[in-house]
Amino acid sequence: MTLSNLNTDALRARRERLAGKLGGAPALLMAGAPRPRNYPATTYPFRASSHFLYLTGVAIPNAALLLDGAEATIFAAPHTAADELWDGPSPGPAALAEATGCAVEPLDALPARVAGLEAATLPAVDLPTRVTQKKLLGRALDALAPRDEALADAMIALRLVHDDAALAELRAAAEGTTAAHLAGMRASRPGVREHVVRAAMEHAAMERGMAMAYTPIVTVHGEVLHNNVYHHELAAGDLLLADVGAESEGGWAGDVTRTWPVSGAFSPTQRAIYDVVLASQRAAIDAVRPGVRYRDVHLAAARGLTVGLVELGILSGDVDELVADGVHALFFPHGVGHLLGLDVHDMEDLGDRAGYAPGRRRSAQFGLSYLRLDRDLVERMAVTIEPGFYQVPAILGDEARTAVAGDRLDRATLAKFADVRGIRIEDDIVVTADGADVLTAAIPKTAAAVEEACA
Ligand code: GLY
Ligand code: MN
Ligand code: MN
């Protein structure tokens, strides 16, 4: 934790805006607990809850933030001599108070302080913290109470529209992510394993003091959407799909995918599909501006992909009908993207309450049903745009699933593209007054630029 980097004014402004939205009603936000890896004393690196981080900027295990009217108090366990021995010195309460602009009190004062207060809260994602939270508040947290819903909606309203401090963090994360992808392209060559490329990518982020924003996907089997194994050896004819994002020191996420040829040159069939996915991504980015419904950005990507697949002869028929029927989803089964912020899928701990505008529900149609975001875009919202093309055996080998295409899918033509298992192209975007600012534009993306970066 580096207190000197905190933007105290921005943190205070966020808390004041939240208190204003809550009409001064009390709210308790938990930082969360370190999670055991093998046994309690060996833990995963601690990552504080994003709601807590958003309002305090500090990652203090087991701490809590109590907002009560204009008062903001962090409750944190005082460092003992034993903590000092094993973990080293830590800033005292006075330094913490100055850096965050909050009052600081010992953690054991919290139960008496919240007793009878009827504070709103957001359920912690780790179980031990949830148990503590239930005890503190004296109520179950299985469903949000009306006051919790008001808190959730207030947090969502704040975190959907990024302030300058948040945008600076997202830019820092994008820089670390850019370095990671450039390193990955340079590290790829036939004969090395996926691990080697992953290590090069993580190294680039780590040497900037950054962690990973999520478990990296670095794979020659891009058709496995969330592939988290890294043992395959890269072969000359493979495409490598890397979905890797750095997390800024303040905890903000980058989330980028590039797909590149291990040999340094796309085959003609790989190049053809790559250009179709790129055109799809560009169509989606071109659709981004305030007031546009994100589902329509998804459909712009779907249309772009479908136009290209018809041109290649893989699909045939009317493009609008193909998209309306969801035929494109046989190759592009996921949503075109999601909110981005402190979380890689920002605020997904709140479920579709964050991603879907009130009154909107997920579609039941295959493909659209995986769309994580369906709000109207507003200036300063950050989203990803990440269409893809995948040949997933579980989809293309499923007669019931592919029946929607009828004779509009030409399997003989598709077979010529067997050297394309999965391609995804993903960038991080901030909605501007009249369009989109691509935070990750420095990462090579055209086929020619990718080949050059791999050389
Ligand atoms: N990295 C996960 C995603 O792109 O949504
Ligand atoms: Mn991603
Ligand atoms: Mn993403």
C-alpha cells in the first residue's frame, strides 16, 4: 500500500457523492479477508473489495468503511509487534487518516459502533467476511434488503461514470497491458510452451509494479473461451490467443486480447478470418457514443462478423436475417464486452443489476444470453469491445444447436479454415462526448502490425 499515491480529494468527493445519493443513511463496506491457498497461513495475494477500494484507495485486510452522514471512518486492526515482525512496519492510524481523509478507529470498536445503526451493506464475496458482516449487522445477507439495494444503485451510479482519477488509473492499467502484449508477441516462437509467453507477459506488468487483473488466458486453443492451462507447445501453424490485462497499482483493470501467428505470419485462411474479426471489432467501436444501447454495439459486431463470413462463403443468405436468427453465435457465442473499472467485469459482484439497465433482462437467445452489459452508453463509461470467431466442437458438432443455420452454413467451405481454432480481438474503450477513446490503441492490431511485432 503506497499512501503517498492516493488522490485524497477524489476519494473524498466519491464518498460525499455516495452519502448524498444515500441521503446520509449509514452504509458499511467491508474490505474482505485474505484467502487461504493451502492452509490459513499461506494466502493468495490480498485484493480488497472494489467498493472499499473505490472509496478509500487502500487495501487493508479485514478492514471496514462506515459511512454515516458526512462521517467516514475506516475500522482497521492495529498492527501488533508480531505483525511488525512478520510483515514489517505499516503506516499508523494518523498517516492512514491523512492519506484517505477518513477517521481511523480500531477494528474492535466496530461492533458497538454499528449496533442498532441499521446500516446498508453490499455482501462480501468471501465467506469469512460475509459471516463477520452478518454478525455485525445482525441479519442475513442472502438477498439484498431495500436499503442495500439503494446502496448498490448508488455505487453503480458512481462507478459507471469514471472520474478523472479513475480514468488516470485505467490509462495506467492500459499502459501495463500494452507492455505485456508487446512482450508476449516477442516471446512467441515455435517450440516454446504457452507458459513461456505467459511469463513474458506477466513479467512486463510485474516490473511496472502491476499485478494481473484476472487469470491470464494464453493459449493455442483459443476456442476454449476461458482456457487456463498453459502446457501446450506452440507450433509454427498455430495462432496464439492472449487475453491478458494488467491491474494498476491502485487496483484498476486492463483487459485486452490479441491473437497472433506463432510463426510470425498468418496463413491466408487465418488472415482472412482475422480480417473479418477486425472488421467486426471496428464496426462495434464505430457504433460507440453516448446514448447508444450497448446491445446494439454487440449487434453491430455480430453484423460485421456475419458480413465477412458471407463474403468468405462460410455462411449464405440475408445478413440481417442471419443475425436476427443468431446464426453468427455459432462462431461468436459470447457478448461483445462488459463494463471495465476496478473489476475486469466491473461490479459483476452485483450481478446484472450493474450491467443491465432497469427493466432490461438477458435475452434467452443463444449468444445474446451471454451479453453482460445492456445499458445506454454514457460519457466516461469504460467498456471492452471483444468480438471473436471460434470453432468450438461442442457447438459446431451439436446438430440441435446448428439447426438454426439450416443450409446457410457451408461446412465444406468452413473446413478450409481448419487452422483457425479461435481468434478474439479486445480493446478497452472510454465513451467520449462524441465517440470512443481506445485506451489500448498502442497494441498492434492490424494483421500487418501484429506480424511486425511478432517478428
Ligand atoms: N478477460 C475476460 C474477458 O475478456 O471478459
Ligand atoms: Mn479479456
Ligand atoms: Mn473482456
